[in-house]
Amino acid sequence: MLEEASECFLKMRKFRVFPKPRSCNALLHRLSKVGRGDLSRKFFKDMGAAGIKRSVFTYNIMIDYLCKEGDLEMARSLFTQMKEAGFTPDIVTYNSLIDGHGKLGLLDECICIFEQMKDADCDPDVITYNALINCFCKFERMPKAFEFLHEMKANGLKPNVVTYSTFIDAFCKEGMLQEAIKFFVDMRRVALTPNEFTYTSLIDANCKAGNLAEALKLVEEILQAGIKLNVVTYTALLDGLCEEGRMKEAEEVFRAMLNAGVAPNQETYTALVHGFIKAKEMEYAKDILKEMKEKCIKPDLLLYGTILWGLCNESRLEEAKLLIGEIKESGINTNAVIYTTLMDAYFKSGQATEALTLLEEMLDLGLIATEVTYCALIDGLCKSGLVQEAMHHFGRMSEIGLQPNVAVYTALVDGLCKNNCFEVAKKLFDEMLDKGMMPDKIAYTALIDGNMKHGNLQEALNLRDRMIEIGMELDLHAYTALIWGLSHSGQVQKARNLLDEMIGKGVLPDEVVYMCLIKKYYALGKVDEALELQNEMAKRGMITGLSDHAVPSVQT
């Protein structure tokens, strides 16, 4: 219909019969609102060519449209043309330009236009200030946004629902939920009614903060107010329920969403897929993917990556490999995260050759390996006994501009200790300290274990003391290494004291810990002490057999 109207105009122009400017403006306005930019631009030119008098309203329609489309160069050109034609820009003109520049983060230009506006004796209104507040909040310049709020009030303008909702949303996105709630309370105090945007921001923030009960209260409140939930609100709620593993309730909300006629989007389906995978309901997650495709909603890399992660966690590697093929066929470019996830899964399943093949494939595609990639690679190689290859890749990191982080060092230190390369592991541990890195619990535990196995009891105990000094609590693995080492060196009483200490600190010993002490007690002829520990194991429901196969890793 709009195209026909435009063609009709051209025919009228041919016969030198022209509609009134008001009718032309109405058509131009309609074309811009329905997104027919090509026709809008052409019609604007045709109006000028036909000699139809343009007005401030005509220019405002085009400037607003161009700003919304992000064509600021043309918008500024029309602004200049408008003034040269003798028209005075009004508040609508300036507001469109401020909003257009603000949405693209051109904040300095926003302020310049704002100052030009005031110099032209065009008084800013609530819409002006809301546009400024919105863009400065969006691009994390909250102090400046507050300056505009104070200026707005000083000029006798009252903040409206949009003003409050913009600040509430900004606080929510910054994780400043309490500040958002203060604004929400103040908003009601001045008799302003929150809208769906206000509620959605708060519901989403509460869900992300783990305050699901508060989010559900807000949902109840929004429904009582007669405000319909939109797709963003439903998605935020679904995401919160899925994060807490409340999948039955999530499914109920999803059905309610469909019954309300709200169409799920990609983010909605991604939240559900993530929830089902966390709940180890992989088949349900795959059904969701199938449903998306049936509804012609194209999955993005994030959703595919979530499903890939789920498949890898269940060691369904062939399916994961096929999924990568599907990602490529759909025209989506894979990234290092996708390949790293699958490579790590192959290493964990003991398929080092396939993992390295994936690494080569990733590099052939021009994808750049990250610190996470190298961490998975080095850890996988070490656990596969390929420590020399792990050292080679560790050395390559600095060559390609990557600095090994704590996770990379830890993986290598742990791997070297487990593969009898203890001296190299010690050097790397010291290198970490020299670089100002804080070794984590795994690195300390690996070195304690290595020292114990090499008979360096005092060094191991010094590392234990260092862990305690820096506030790092010993876990089961650290206690196991210490108790095994002390028992093996004949210091059984110290080992037993450590067992009592770990239990006192709430760290429950496993069968390996008990058996290394029990075997040593028997070897020393201390049957009563051994039986006491066996009884303790029985009370905890553990296996009490003393055969070698019960604890194959324990040597006496």
C-alpha cells in the first residue's frame, strides 16, 4: 500500500498535480515508522524535486529516522540543510540527535548537541534528559547521568517512569541491587507506577543474584497490577529457575508463556537448554534444540556451545564431534572455546591422539589458542604421561605472546610431580612465586606429595605450614599426601595426629587415608590401633578389607 502511495505521488508529479504538504508528511512519517528507509529517503528527495514545501516537521521525520538507523552523518547533514533553509530546529530535532548519538556511545557529541540546544534558547524537556541519562547509564558513566538528574530537577522537571526505570536498570546491570531497590521504593513514593521494563530489570537482577524468592514476589506483584509479562521477563524468570535446578517449575513457566501467546526467543531456549544440561537431562536439552529448529529459530554459538559442554560432560564425544559439524554446516564460525571444550573432553577420556588432532584442526582454521586452551592441553598431556610434550607447549606460550597463568603453572606442576619430574616441578613452583603469582591449593598439594615421595618430609611440612599461614585450608588430597608420607617414613603418631586434625576440621578421610595407617599399624604389630581405625571405618560405612587390591595406590 505504501509503495502504491509513493508511485501515485510520482504519477501526480508527472502531471504537475501535487498533494498537500500535510499529506506528504503523513506518508513520509508512515514510511519511516514501518522501516522502509529506501522509500523514505527517495520520497523525501522527490518532495524537494517537486517543489513541495518542506517544514520543520518534515525534517524532523527524516532526522529521527536516520538517527534510529544509525546514519548520523546524513542526519547531521539534514540538520545543517534545515538551518540553511531558514528553519529553526525545535526540541524534537535536538532530542532525536541526542538520542541517536547517545545510543552509539558518542557521548561527547551528545553534550555538544545539548549545549547547542541551550544556546539556541530551546529548553530541554523530560525526554531530553531521559535520552541523556539513558546513554550515560548504558555506557557506564553513572556520575554524569546523576548530574543530568540533578539538573533536570533544578530546572523544575519531574523525573518520570522512564527516568526511574533507566536508573533501576543501570543499577541492576552493575550488580547494585540495593541501590536499584531504593530507586524502586522512591518511585512509588512519588506515586509513579512501575512498568514492565522496571519489573523486568528487577526480576532479572534478583534471579542473577540468586534471590529467586524475591523475583517470584515481583512476578506476583506485576501480575496483580495487570501488567503482562513479556519475553524478556519470562526468560529472566526461566533462567533463575534453571540456575537453581527447579526444572519442573521452569517447564510450568514455559508452558504459561506459550499459553499467554508470548513467543520464546533464542535466549529463552538457551536458558532451558542450560537448565536441562545442569540437571543431567541431556535428551530434554536436545529436544529443545529440535523444537527451536522446527520453529525456524536459529541456534547461536552460545547455545550450541552449551549443548557441546553437556555432551562432553557425559563423555558422548562422537555426538559432540557431529555437533561441531552441524555448527559449521549452519554457517556459524566456531571459536577456541568450542574446540578447547571438546579437546579437554578427549583428554579426560584418555584419547590424547584425538585431542591433539582437534588442536591441529583448530589452528588450521586460524583460531587463536587462549590461556584456557593451553591449560587444558598441558593438563591433558600431563595426565596422559606426555610431560615432555606438555613442557614444549608451555615454552611455546611466550613465543606466541601468551603469559602462563596460575592455572597453567598448576597443571604443569601437578603433572610433573605425578610423572616423577619433581625437580622441574620445584623450579616451576619457585618461578610462580618469583613472578608474584599465588600458587593455589592444587599446586601446594602436588609439591607436598612430591616432597613426601622423595623423602623430603621437612620441606613438605614447611609447605603445609605456608598454606596455613596464608589462610589456605588443607583438603582431603593435602591431608592424604601428608599422612601417607609420614606413615611411609615411620612417623605413625604424627600421621595419626593429622588424621584427628582433619576430622576435627570437618574433612572426612576416605579409605586410602585409613588404609595407609592401618597397614602401617599392622606392619609395626600395633593390632589394637589398627582395629580401632577399622571400627571407625565400619561406623562410617567404609570397606574394611585389608587386601592389597583395596588400596592399590598405598605402599608400605
